[in-house]
Amino acid sequence: MAEFDVILDSVSKRYGAVTAVDNIHLPIERGAYCCLLGPSGCGKTSTLRMIAGHEDVSSGKILIRAQDVTHLPPSKRNTAMMFQEYALFPHMTLIDNVAFGLKMRGVGKTPRRKQAEAMLDKVGLADQATRYPAQLSGGQRQRVALARALITEPAVLLLDEPLSALDRFVRVRMRAELRRIQKELGITFIHVTHSQEEALALADLVVVMEDGRIQQAGSPREVYNSARTAFVASFIGDHNVLKGKVIEQCGTLIKIQGDEESHFTLAGHALVGEMVTFSVRADHAYLYNSHNSTQQAAENILAGTAAAVEYAGFMVRVKLETRAGSEFTVYVPEKQFSATPIQLNQAIQVAWPSEDAIRLNV
């Protein structure tokens, strides 16, 4: 039976008439890396701050290792917080910054410095112990902040967009470091981010939030491959969301009338006349040419013009726009694109197999 380090039980947060977090329930297993993912204003930071004790809970309960901490101060929750701006003491050396939490707990100078040295070694900064924060790069300062947060051995580490201030190269490297250290220590991490790439790379559990509610929670593969709602499919990226009216039930397939004269099929059952929304991943679609004898007849075809052509190294992102104004993005392998390049405003068609269309809850 799974053990849970954190359980949010019907938790809400209201600021006057505004509900920032709306009755969410979320169990987080011990030792998991959980990412709260969503756009600005979705409630993810308010949720993190309530777990930390920096925001009061309007209703519901927060349990940490089976203890009700809903009304306890931050210092009594067995958590540590790592902030986006690092909040290091500029007048202290790195070793004193890291040891500060132990000093506040009354740990003697020699043992706390020994522990701080070991933690700096864990984050790869043992040889920088006597330097000051101003002498470090952004990535190094982040490592110091991580070491300082971990030295008190919290049950849960809370991270508020810790990578957003770093450039992409350092951010990718720090993602790997965060993941390595979290797995090595076995501490539960709860990480707020608006980056789907970050969440998919780091998390065991991705929690997608919108308007204060959890839209979907699951493994990165589950959320990416099987988005349940149009919002999740759109926000997680790389997904096209389409809709249409059911015109026929053909065995286990639904036939749909889309924009203009387009017709689509997907697996499932629905009543004739019902509106259905579904998603197709950009990498599961392909450019279709009915005059190409090597291509099989397509099950689903959408026609339009190339509204955007973006080179991205290993592939080219092509955005099709229909006459009705809807958009569809397809990823074209770079080698294929080089052989048959697409120009802006060129008439194109995209296609996809029916089994790659996922029906969504609106």
C-alpha cells in the first residue's frame, strides 16, 4: 500500500470573492517528484504556499506524513522552501549560507559546518565553500539555495519556479541535477512550473491546473499521451484540438463532420448529432499528397494553407490554417522537409490515422 507524504483534502483558497484554489484533492506518494503545472493564475503557487504554511487554508485539510498541519506555522511542518530568487545572504560565505538553518536549530559550529561541506559536495560546490554569492553564476547560486533547503532534512521540499531565472542551457543541466539529487535523497519534491517541458522532464506526477482546479494528474507519459480535456491537450503542447458533429456510427468508429467539407473518424461511440472534441498529436500527423503513389489513402484529411513554417533542427513545425480559420500543427522530419520544402501560403493537406485521435472531455 502506497505511503503518502502529502495529502491535500478538499483544499480551497479564497481571497475575498476570488477563489484561487477550488476544492482540490491531491495525494502525493512518499519520494515522488510532483510538478504543479499550469498558466499564470491557475492556483499552483497558492497551492504550494498553503502546503508551506505561507498562506492560510480557507477550507479543507493538509496532511504531511499523516499529521494535520493545516493550522501549523511553517517551522512546524517539516518542509523547506526553495524560492525563484534564491534569497541567499550576500554577506555570508557559501558554507555559512548552507549551514544557516542548522545554526537556527542550535547545532554547534563544527558539526553544522561539516554537514554543510557534505551538502555542498553533493551539489558539486565543495571547492567553492569560502566564496560569496556575488562571485557565483546563476546556476551555482541555485545549487547553494538547494543545498541550504536540503540540509535540514525536510520531509518535503517545495520549489517555486526555481529554474525560470536561468538561461536554457543552464536550466536543462539543472533539471538533471534536481532529478539526480531528489532520487538520491528520496525526498518528496513539489515543484511549481508553467513549463510543460520542465514538468515532463522532471516529474513522476504531473498535476495540470486551470482556474484553481486540477484538470488532470498522472505520470508524464499518461498526461502527454492521454490528455483528458481540451485544456490539458492544448496546454501540454504538441496537440491539435478539433471538434465536429457526429454524422454516423460505423461499428466502433464515429464519423464526424468538421469545418466545411472535412470528415474525420475516431474510435468510440456517440449519438448522431452530438458534438465531439478530440486531439491529434503534431508528431502523429503527416503532410499528405494525394498524387503521391507511395502514400496510402488517408483516413482523415484536413486541407488549408501553410500559415507558419518554423525550422527547429531535427524537425520543421508547419502550421496549417483552414479557410474557416482553424489551425493544425504538424511536425515534419527535417530530412523529409529538405526533399519537399513547404512555402508560406502554399496549399497543403495533413492527415492522421483514426487510432491516433483521442476523444476529449470538453
